[in-house]
Amino acid sequence: MVNAASNPDRIAAVRAVLDGVCDPEIPVMSIADMGMLRDVAIDPDGTVEVVITPTYSGCPAMGMITTDIGLALATAGIEPYRVVLRHKPAWTTDWIPPAARERMRAYGIAPPVEPSAAKQSLFAQETVACPRCRSEKTERISEFGATACKAFYRCTSCLEPFEYFKCVRH
Amino acid sequence: MAMDRETRFNYLIRQADNNMVLGHRMSEWIGKAPTIEEELALANISLDLIGLARSLYVHAETTAGDGRDPDQLVFLRDAHEYTNLLLVEKLNGDFALTIVRQFLYSAFASAYWKALSETEDDELAGIATKAAHESAYHLRHASGWLVRLGDGTGESHDRAQAALNELWMFTGEMFDMDDTDQAAVGDGVGVDTAALKDGWSATVDEILTQATLTRPADGWMIDGGRTGKHTEHLGHMLADMQFLQRAYPGQQW
């Protein structure tokens, strides 16, 4: 059973199952959308290896994501498997594809903005557009939001508060 | 000369302990911070630090340890087995002291992790890269507050200056290089922190000037935390933090 399908087919099947595993803090984003799913491989003995990387050192969702991956694979009959946490290369928001950024915006979270080279100094602030009205007249309320990956902003055009998914680059 | 396992383990545990102890201190602000936004900020910084500590404990155990998990290291070691810097175990004091402590440490940590991200130990390099980014963010937060406090009211200025004066003697320990540190540098998994001093000084001077605060003169610097000789405050912190595992060994949730 384990070896009935070729490895590329099995890897594609595993990836399809993992597309259903979401970031528990942003349910419209899968772990692949988030750039957290780094690799899927199959050992010679048929064990599926899923490699993930954390977004932030203290991301409290990692435990739940690991459990969700196991649950999704087991439910799909994909066993045995193991989930590996790998830190290098370090996660960056560059790994979030454009379509996923658009989904994030539609969900009400402003996607990461690339800081301009001129704004690298200690107190620099990016221009973050409001995810609802697209106005660039926004202000930061707090650098720290409800999760490690987000900051609090407010739109001074439509007056809605919103969350900004912070840009991480190395 | 290649570093022995025990030295490597001890070196990594020092870095983990710094983050664990400071992370716990920051978590003590939950429920007491001056504003809700600031409460989230301090809790988030705490989470970053404890998460980083966890990664480092796991890495130390995986590459050089005896199989203990992070919970055992954190909850079942006594104060003399902790090897964090004395600076990070200082009581939170008032908000100014917490911010000054975070500022002095983050200015060091952001440079430290940046340097360590070049290590040939891939997993450690990845952990360090993430930590460098997060420490820079913590530094930005603490710097912003320090400027506001120092260049704020007479009261906030005096409190920030008093905190700076009180903590200054704890800053020397960050740049001490003992045999364990030297061995780690020789083995490519450590950082020569003495070489980070000038950069740290420049960062500190830049922000203190903006904050209209006076840099204290370098006097006698206290050390000992990294060899297990702690202030009385660490034992009290551990008594609180470790109570559950001491009273109900092996308890899980």
C-alpha cells in the first residue's frame, strides 16, 4: 500500500492534504501560504517527512500546527509520518505568495510592506495601506498586536482600526 | 582545539537562560502594564524571549545534552545551575527600570545574534537570524520609550536616570569573555562579545543623547551570573516559576 504510488505522486498527495492545514491565527491562510511549510519528503521506508519553520521564536501556534498536520495526514490515511521543525533558512515574509497576500487583505489584515532602503533607521515607519479602503493615511497605534506577527494600525480616512502583518526580512 | 560536549552545552545554556529569565521577568508585567497596548508589547517581547530560550534549550540538548527536555531544564534546575547574566534577573522595579534593562540588553542582544547568525552550525544560525530580527524590534520599542521617558516630564526623566545609574554596574558582564566563551568562539558557535562593546556603546550613546540622559561613568562591574553566583532575586523568581513542578512532579497539561 505504502509503495503503491510513486514518490512524486505521494508527495503531491501529501501537499494537497497539507493545503487544508491553516494557520490557527489567520484561518484564510494555509501553512504553505504562510511560507511555513518548507519541504515534504519520503524516506526509503515510506515515512513521510514534513518540514516546517516557525514564523517567530515564540509563535504559540507551532504546537497546534504540528498537531493539525498529524491529524490531517492520519485522517487522509497517510502514515507513518513525522513533523520536523527546522530553523534555517530563517522564515521571511518574502515567502508569502501574492495570491495569499490578497487573501490576507480581503480578510482585513494589511499584508507586509517592503520597507524602502531610505527607511532602515531605528525609528523608521513603513507606509501601510488600509486593507478596507486602501487609503495610505494610516497611523500606527502599537508595534505589537494580538499575535507576534502583527502590529496595530488605524486608518485616518475610514477610521477603521486594523492589523498589519509585519514585514520580516534578513 | 575542538570544544567538548559539556562546554558546548554550557555555552548554549547560558544564552538560553538569559532569554528564559528575562522572558519571565517581562511576563510579570501582564495585568499591570500602564496601557493595554503596552501590556501586549511586553507580553509579546516575553513570548519572543521564552520561545527563543526554548529553541536554544532544545538545540543544546540535541547537539550536546543528556536528553532532558526544555521543561526539565527550566523547572528542575536550582538557582546556582542557572547561568544567565545578572542584569536580566534584576527585579522589574518601576516601568523606567524595566525599559532601561530591556534597552541595555537588547542593544547587546541584537548585535550578538547578528554575529552568531554567521555560525557554521546551521540550526543555530537559523535560530540566531530570527533572534537578531526580534531583538532589533525589542531595541526599537525600548529606545522609543527611553526617549519619551528621558525627554518627558521631570519625574519620568529622574526615574529613567535612576534606573540607568542602578543598572550600569550590571552591563560589564555582557562583554566578559571567560574560558567557556573563548572555547565557543574557537569552535565557531560563539561570539567574541568583547568585540561588540564599541558598537553597543555607540547605540547606547545615540539613544541616551536623544533621551537627554547622562551615561554613567564605568565603575566597578559586578559579575557571577554566568557561573551560577546570582543575586537573591533569581531564587525568588524560580520559587514562583517552579512551584507547580516542585509540588506536583511531572505534572502536564
